[in-house]
Amino acid sequence: MLLVKVGQTNLFSMNESVLISGITIIICTTILLLNLHRRRQMRRPAILGIASFISLQTVILGFLAFFIQLGIMERVSVKVFPEVITKVFPDFSEIALIVFALSLISLLVNRILTDLTFTKIGLEVLIGVVVYNGYYYTQGIDLVSFLAILVVLVGINLFAEIHQLSYVDELTQIPSRRALEEEASKLTSNYTVAMADIDYFKKFNDTYGHDVGDQVLAFVAAILQKNCKGMAFRYGGEEFTLLFPKTALKDCYEHLDYLRQLVAETPFRIRKQTKTTKSSKQTRQNGSVNVTISIGVAEHSNKNGTFSQVLKAADLALYRAKKKGRNCVSK
């Protein structure tokens, strides 16, 4: 906001320039914060909530910027920074435009071709917007161009939030198989993969109903997500995949057994349910049942050189764990 030169805007007044600078910066900053949350595997992404959060902060900071300008900006010289920069870079306006354009292009390409996090790229965009905003206001940027820039920036990131939903399993709220495939594409060597399966899961569905089966899935997923030192994914059905990058099998075997014990020792409480049929109305009371999991684990090696081979080896190990009687870890 201190990049605005007093009295040299064409289509904006001083107040409007400060306001728009504040809006731009808070949007970019919020985008960065949201991606830091995503890096921590934010469990319940909500596009509407995120959009409202951005809008609210934008309005608040806009008013703050306006009142700060009234009380402070008139007493502060804001000519120094642009004048120093223009002496060093005579064609700084062109450099600013190039930096900003490349930042937006990099952001879009990163979204399409690589992972979902883009903190570094987002920082480039933030720098680009500040530079572009601060210098071009001294030249008289028009409102249409500025709004177009904001639409592009916010549009890309709202699209990213929609894109994120396809990477989170709706029932368990942990990363899905698609997210696993994306993480697997980044792996090179020295990693371990474990497959976990809920024991006798079909009996939960047959005995208590599919609603309780869903509760069991969410119950196990929550334990794995909270306590796993690696990354937990729902692979499909009652199976989960645990990924440990840069970790040898011997270094995570005991941890996997700890996770198995944790699931077995944590009571699963069935919520009270009322089920109505044509002939009767049945009420199921609250109660506790035991839930256990079997785990198979394998690591990257000369024999298992690709992720699919390691995953298959972990699946075979899971089969051996079930043959041993379930509720155990096998390699």
C-alpha cells in the first residue's frame, strides 16, 4: 500500500488506490494461508466457506486501508520507493508486467501439471501484484484492467478448491485414491507402502446395517489420519493405504503395529439409529463393538522398483496377515 504515489493517479483517487491495493494484497495473502492449511491435509474443505472467508477479509481490510490512509498516509511520503526503483530500472514498468504475467502463467501450469500446493508460486503472484499495483497506479492503470487481473487470480484459486474436492474422500474426509496416485508420482526411491483392511467388515454391514458400516470406515480413517506418521489415504471399499516417503520398512514396522493396536483398543460406539420397515420399527441402542485391522507392508527395492509393484507387494502381505488370523501386521 505504500507503493502508491500521491496525486499521480489518473482514474483513481488516493483513497481508491489504497483500498484496491489492500484488497489485492489480502486476497493473495489469504490464498497462501489456505494452501498452508491444505498442506496439513485440511479435512473439510468447503468452497462456500472459503469464498466467504476471502470476501469478509477483503471487505474488512479494504475499510482498514481506507481509514489508515485518512489518518496516516497523508503524513507519510510515499514517493521514495517508486523513484528509487525507477532510477535503478528505467523500464521497470515492463519488468513488472513480465513478472506478473509469468507468475500467473506459472500458477496455472503448476495447477494443471503438478501438486495442489503452490506456496512458492503464490508468493511470486503476490510479489507480482504488489509491483504491478504499486507502479502502474503511478501511470494510471484503468479499473477494467485491474478487475480483470483479480478475476483471473481468484478464478484460478476457486477452480483449485473445486479441484481439491476430487482429492478428498467424501465419506471419510481423508485423501482419496486419486490423491494417492498423485503423491506416488512424486516418489523416487526409499519409501514404504502399507495396505490396511478392516477385519470382517461385511459383518458390520450385515449385522448393523450400511449406516454403521460407514461409521466404521470413518472411525478407522480418523484414527489413521490423526496418528499415522506418514500419509493416510482411502484406497477403496474397506481398504486404506499408508504411505511413508523416505522411510525404510524397518523404521515404520513398529509404528504400523502401534496403529493396529490403537484401532483395536479404541472402543467404537454405535450411534442410536431408528430403522423403519414395512412390518416393524426397530431401534438400535448405543453400544460398543470391537474393530480391528490387518496390515500388509512392503518397501521400494530392486525387486519392487515401481510404485505399482510396491503396492502389489503390500497387498500380498495384507493377504498373508489375514491368513495368519487377522489383527496383525505382515511383511
